[in-house]
Amino acid sequence: MRMNYSTMSYHDIAKCLGFTERQIRGRINNMGLSKLRKFDKKYFKDIDSPSKAYWLGFIYADGCIMYDKLRRNYELNIDIQNEDAYILEKLNSELGGVHTVTYRRQEKCFNGYTFSSHSAILRILSKEIVEDLMALNIHPRKTYRDEFPICTDYFWDFFRGFNDGDGCLYVNSRNLMFVQLTNANKQFLEYLENEIRSRLHIKGSFYIEKDWKHRLVYFRKDDTKLLLDEIYKEPNCVKLNRKYDIYQSYYWPSQLEIAG
């Protein structure tokens, strides 16, 4: 009840736990919990702001949605590395701040080595949020679907969100900046490349690593700067700090020294 009272109806909680709605309502009140909330369940009804476009791209990259009518399970789940938890707090705040970012530690094994994995998780239980995301072409098991969201009015915010989720910025041994985007859907990467080419007149390169893993890469010196300058043009935009810091330290190191 503590975990779900703010996002689930009393009726649904009662049905899950085998009590009456009146019993659940009384118990929650006795626990000192308030049902009052400002959850914006219509947040993704229209992508009419830079922030919404960013989150649309980020969710397409790193989000997972569940839509089960039989079990009445409608959920948006985002599970990312622990150090990026603040970005989930930003999304939670955008939606009204009624949910909680939780943390998980897992022991994993790879090539004979055991290591700990720490992640931050945001679960949004909302039929409206899920259905609106599906209307925007983000679906359950999206990895194996051809559909993908299209965002024209706030393209650079949408691109920055996707890049923060499924993109990589790195400097190679020859001191060249690379911008690399990965997705199972090559048609989506082609959509991004076409938009970027039409807006900035630069061309990306495609690589296929294996089935369901395609890459779009920008590595030409002037091209990567032009692209990153565009997505970080607004200083107060929503972004992952660690990727922005790579951009800043490579192109504008003097500004970091002044800020420090």
C-alpha cells in the first residue's frame, strides 16, 4: 500500500490484496498517507515542449512499457545505472513528483568474473501514460517492432534524449570525437540521419554489428562539433551531465576551468 497508494486506485489495491475498497481507504488514512496528488497522467498526450520531446527520445531508448488488459497492468519502467538517478528524478518531477526512484543492487557474472551492478528504477503505473506512449509508437517489446516515434517540432531535444539513452560520446586514440547511436531498428536510425542531414547538411555512417544491433556514427571533426553544438545549444536543457561534460571538456575546456 505504501508503494502504490499514490498511483493506484483504492479499488485496484483492494482487488490485489483481497480486501474491500472501504477497508483499504481506512487503512491508508490510518497510516497517515494522503491520496492527494498532482500526477500529470496526460503529460504525453501532446509533445508540445522541448522537455516532453527529450523524454520521448529517452524513453524510446531506455524505457520499457507493459500493457496487459487481462491483469490490468499498465506500466512505464525505466532502469538505468545508479549514477544517472538524478535524470529519473527530473522526469518524476515533470510528472508531478508523486512517484519514487528506487535502487537495486545485483550480482552479475560475465566471462568468469563476478561484479556488482547498481541501478536506479522509476516505475510509472498509469494506463493513460502507457496508452499515450503507444499512440506515439513506443510499444511493449519495442526492440522487435518496426514502429518508432517521430518528433519534428522539437527534433534536437528528441535526439538529445535518445542519445542520452542509447548514444555514446567518446574520444579515440587519435583525439577525434565520435558520436555513436545504437538501435535494433535501422529504419529509426535512418530517420535520424535523414533529419540531421537535412538540417545540418552532414552525413553519418551506418554499421551492422549483428542482427538487431545497428549503429549510426558521426566522426568527422567538423560534423561532430556541429551536431553536438546544436543539441547542447540551450544551456538549461535537460541532459545527462556525464555526456555533456565529455562535450564540454573536448570543445570548451577553458569554460570548465573558469567554472571550476
